[in-house]
Amino acid sequence: MKISNLQLRTLIGNHLKQENGLNEVLEMTLNALMKAERSEHLNGQTGNKANGFRPGRVYGKGKLPELRIPRDRNGNFYPKVLALLRAQQEETDRMVSALYGQGLTQAQVGQVFEELYGRHYSPSSVSRGTRWMRQEVSEWLERPLETYYPVMPFT
């Protein structure tokens, strides 16, 4: 059965009016994109087939959309859309670190994220998000220093 563009727009429009409708449309769209990308990836390959899905989650407003990430038998398929979502996760981690570095408490950072994403972040979740920053700072503090640094006086 073929669905026209008008019918599709009407279905999506009606779905968006429901509570958490945006997340559900996002979830369906991302899953469909990844499945189509896997079909393109497998097109023309011999000896490689679709091999089910693995679960995944991404940030959303109000709830975390559940993804069904497609796999292939050879294990070399990775959807491009996941790279974009991973970049979003890295940006989120940087934002957590920046807010924490500006003096917000872990609880305050959690409140900011609750307002942005509709999901509560506990102080321990924020602490895990800033762990990489602590590690980089520790490495920088423990770096080897030169024994002699030339200095030029300003006149």
C-alpha cells in the first residue's frame, strides 16, 4: 500500500499533537533512516546480510527515544546518523563541564538539563559527565615541565 505525501503529513501531524509525539516521530524517523542506510550498505555485497538490531538511546525532550540500531553479519555497519548523535552527546558533556566549571553545583547543572531535556540528572550523573574533564586536568597538572624557560623582559 502506497501512502501519499498528504496522507503522511496528516499522520505525522496528528501524531505530533499527542503527548511525547515529537519524540515518537523522532524515534520512528531515526529508526527508518538507519534501516534504509543499512539496506544501502548491504546493496551489492555478497556474504553479508542484515543481522537484527541492538538497542540505543538518544537525548530528547521529555523522554529518551529508544532506537533500534541495525546490525550486519560482518559487524562493519555503523549508521552515519549515530555519529551525529554521538557529537550531540559529546557537546552535552562539554556543556556539563562548562556549567560545572563556571561554579554551578552538580544539582544546579542537573536542573539546567532537566529544563533543556525534560529529564532529571542526579548529581552523580553530572559527576560522571565531568569525569573526563577531571582526568584531563590531572594529566595537565602532572605533565613534565622543562628545566629552563627563557624569558624576554618587556621594556
